[in-house]
Amino acid sequence: MPTVIVTGSGGLVGSESVIHFAERGWRVVGLENDMRARFFGREASTEPMTARLRTRFPAEFRSEAIDIRDADAVARVFAREAGNIGLIVHAAGQPSHDWAASAPQTDFGVNANGTLNLLEAARRHSPDAPFAFCSTNKVYGDTPNRLPLVDLGPRLDLPPDHPWHDGIDTSMPIDASTHSLFGVSKAAADLLVQEYGRYFEMPTVCFRCGCLTGPNHAGARLHGFLSYLMRCTISGEPYTVYGYDGKQVRDNMHAADLVRAFEAFAAAPRAGAVYNIGGGRLSSCSVLEAIDLCQDIAGRELRWALADEPRTGDHRWWISDLAAFRRDYPGWDAEHTVDEILREIHDANAEPWTAA
């Protein structure tokens, strides 16, 4: 069986990718140096997940403590695996608006320069291997905040006759907007992935994701919306909602649905592909709606407060248009609803979070 290289293999998307492909007989090489603990503290460390994956897949999974900013170390892995690589899943990154502002050079080094190192290693050693990049809807900056939203009580929403009511497509511009420094570093990486695809005719794809989540998500205050919200509900830790009266809307995608999209792309790759992807309208909710769901599932009230100021560049409303990916890969669809995702998160983590 071929090899899949997974960056950020101890994180949410990375670990889901390891499980998915190892169970199907692939050999998996993970690049993971636990920078998440540096970003968000020891409670967000990926080390426990990496240890579980090694135990579960002793023959299929190999984890290497490599920083993707180290171009030489990245190149050595690709050179060693050359000829066997069937897919590259790039899920490593610094994912927080707020953390990026506190350390812009580290953020850009990880998100942009790290991506360049991976692309160059792939070009030199496995140019025909599909390269799937976890980009973000934050490449559009705060442009979505100009949409003509209406207040429906618990959420903001677009009128039913608006062309983007069922989701925003990639025709939305990325210029003349405030992105946050995180959004800028991810946009730089996104454009690099596209350019390597088009300029060097490599099979690359940018998945511009909404909120990614699932039971393996180590939610933290600065990142991991649904996971951290459920954690606070279970543990009694207070939660802060930033701006928009809690009516801001997100579409939430189970990591397993995204990994199936990687697999679909790998089976029929294209050069320089770009898709908005997420849970779509099926799996959308406002923060207020998510709080209600968490309380119902956990059977207890969340202690939360509203901060008037939203995070810089944060979206008032985002739902991904899935039509383009569904058209190109008709065997794929997002399968998990918000309620299902939150119940999985609760059931997988209720015991340790209660004891925390």
C-alpha cells in the first residue's frame, strides 16, 4: 500500500487522517512536534493523541518530531519516502487569530514558510502525489461581514433569496479586507498551494474550511469553538462570547467528513483546485444555538458572558457552499449535523472534563 504523509498528525484533522488511512491499510508517516502545547498550553498538547495512535497502529503509523519550518528535515522525509507517497495531507498550522497577533513571525513561519517547505519537498521528490491543504475561510478576511444579514432572534442569517443563502462560494474576493495576521499567513499558504499546482502542474487542492471539529479536538480558549464550548459546559469553566450578541453563525464540519474529501480528491486529483468546504447549512449554528445544544446534551447550564468587541477579522456569518465539491466529487457529502457532533464530543470527553 502507498504512504500518506500527514503533517500535524496529533491534531484534530491530522489524527483523523491517520486513523482513516491506517485502517484502510495505508502506511502513515506523521510530522508532529506538539507546537499546539506552545500555542495554547499543556492541556492542548497533542502528545497524548500521538501516543494513542502509536499504540493503536504500531505497524502502520510512524510519528516523527519534525518542525515543518525546518526545510532540510522535511526534505529528508520526502526523499526517504520518494516513490511510495500516494497522498500528502497538510494539516499542521497555527490556527488562532489572537495567538498570531502575539507572535506574528512564528505564525507566518509555521503557516506560510512551513507550507512552502512541504510544497518544495513534494515537487522535488513526489510531484505526482496529491497534496491536500487545510486552508481556511479566513482567507476572505472580513468581507463576509458586508453581507446584508437579518436578525432572526437567536441568529443572524441571509435572506432566502440571496445567492449565497445556501453558502458562500469561491467567487468572494480576498482583497480589500481585514484578515487578522492568522488570515494573512493562511492566505499566503493558500496561494502557494495554488501556484505550485498551476505553475508546476502538481495535483494540489486548497480546502477553505469553516469550523472543523470532532471528538478528538483538544479545544482551548483561543481555538476550537464547539469542543471548548462543550468542555466549559461540562467542567463549569466560564465561557466568553466575543461580540455580535452571540448571534454569529458558523458551519461546523466533522473532521471525518473532511478526511473523506481528501480521499475523494486523491482518487481523482486536479491541479491547483480550490474549494470552500464545511458543514454547509445542514450543520450551521449561531453561538447562542450552540450554547443551548451543549446545555441540553450535558444536562447542565454553561456559565458564560458576552464581551462587546468581536475578535479582529471575525465573521458575523459563514456557511460554506459545498456545490462545487459535490459536483466534482459526487460520491462525497458532509454527513454530520451539529447535534451529532456535539454528542460525540460530549460522550468521548465527559469523564475527563468532569474530573478536570
